[in-house]
Amino acid sequence: MAVSLFSVRRFLIIFIIAWLILMVDQAILLHWFDLSWEAAIIDSAISNTLLLLACLLVMNTFRYYAPGIDQYLNILGMCLVFTILWVVLTKWLLGLFLGDYENYTSLLKRSVMIRSSIAFLILGIVTMISIIWFNWQEQQKSETRKLDSEKLAKEAELFKLRQQLQPHFLFNSLNSINALIGQRPEEARRMVQQLSDFLRGTIKKEETQWVILQEEMQYLQLYLDIEKVRFGNRLTTDVDTDESTLEMKLPALLLQPIVENAIKFGLYDTMGDTVIRIQTSRVDNDLLVIVSNPYDAETSSPRQGTGFGLSSVRRRLYLLFARNDLLTTEAKDNIYTTIVKIPQ
């Protein structure tokens, strides 16, 4: 908006300066044709003021009326009508104010055709400038509306992705709490408190908010603590965070679905203890997060089993960065690895 106001102000300044130059040039030219300075200034002031009013009327007309491509003949006709009206009114006013000056009436008659052609040319130029200017302004407004619409649609989709993820985790946690209440009430109470802290952090953060990695890892630890209560000794985590990455930024709540996917494939499809590894590093000023988990090649299909969690993260990264290469996965030697790159 500031750019638009600056452009309007600059246009008005240029327009006023150009008109003053036109008035001065006409007065000098008339004086060169042996007209007194007084008569030349009055002639220039009257004729150019009327022409300015005609131009302003044209500009105001096209401010509210945008002609189509097939209407340029009508525009030309309108300029011609305005020119004729200007000539008639100018001749009458100049004759009224300057008719008593010697040789002025003769000079006015001889210069009518030149005055008319110049007025028509100026009106035509102002008309074209007005059409281009107001069309540009309308395009700017349309572009702004389009960007706002796209932003709202993107935010709505991000919110929808988040709403689809949270109930899945919440139901699992509540089922685990229900199972623990009878046998291990202390752990059930602890899990309720952890779940409360986790959900409180979820509510406070927005999908478009950026946080530093250190804050994201603290939030992720809440989630891991809940999962460790659910799965007991079967779940072990190995977190290796590079100190140089702690202040790097990433979208809030991005890592939890990735770790949830790793736990799902690591524990559901394997027997015995499972180690989920999380590593962070800096690569070419990008934040690199690697999450790996074991899987059983006979019971799991890791290449296809990206699940809703990873697909939602991939979609979110695309909405935020317009890139499809920021999340990759690979399965090798019974280890499934998810790699996320966050541009800084």
C-alpha cells in the first residue's frame, strides 16, 4: 500500500510540473508572436486551465469506467467531443477577456486549428495514461485479493492437516491412560499431566509460526515422554542434537508427526525393544533432521507406508516453501530413515 501511495504522489507531482511547463511555454510562444506579456499570460492561463479541467474530467471518467478492447473508437470520439467543447468555450472566454487587445482576434482565428490539434493530442495522451494507470491499479487490487485468497486457503489447509493429526494421537493416549488407571495409577496420572502440557503447547502454536529448534525439541520431548509411558521399556530414544542447530528455525510442530510415524512402524511391526534415533545437523545453512527406526522387512512395507503423518508433513512443507524435495525417505538394512531439510 505504501508503494501505491508513493506512486500516486509521484504521478501528481509530474502531472502538475508538466502542466506548468505547458502554460509557460504557451505564454512565451504567444509573446514571441508580438503579443504583450499580459495578454500572453491571460491567454495561456485561460486556455490551459480549461484544458486541465477537461483532462481531469476524462481522468475521473476512466476512474470508474474501464473501456473494453472494442471501445477504443468510442474513446477517440469522446476525445474529439471534449476538444470541440474546449475550443468553443476557450474562444468565447478569450474573446471576452482579450477581445480589446490589438490584433488579438486575428491571431486567435489563425491559431484555432493549431490549438485544437494540440488540445486533441493532449487529451488523447491523458486518456491513454488514465486507462493504463487505472487498469494497473485494478490489476494490483486483483493481485492483492488473489494473494489474500491463496493465503487464507493455505492457512485453512494447514489448519485442516493439524486437526486431522491431533485426534489420532489423542485417542491413542486416552486409551493408554484408560489401560493404566487400574494397574498403574501413578503412571496414568503422570501421563495425564504430560498430555495436558503437550496439548497446551499445541493450542498455543500455529502452523505458520516459526520456532527455534531448541524449543521444538523440548516440545517433542513431551510427546516422547507420553509415548514411553504407553510403550514402557520397549521404546528407547537416542537424540543427537548438534549445538550449532539449536538456534536454527523451523515451522512449529513439524517433527512430532515424523517421530510418530517412526514409532508406529518401529514398534507395531517389530518385536522386542525399539530405538528411535533423531539427529540434527547444519548442511549449507539448512537445518537437516534425520529420524530413523527399525522395521521388519517381512511384515512392513516402509517404502509405501509413509502414512498420513509423513504425507501431511510433505504437504505442509510444500505450502510453506513451494518445494517437493524437502522430505525424503529411504529403507536400508532394516532401518527406515526420514530426512527433512528446512531452508533458513
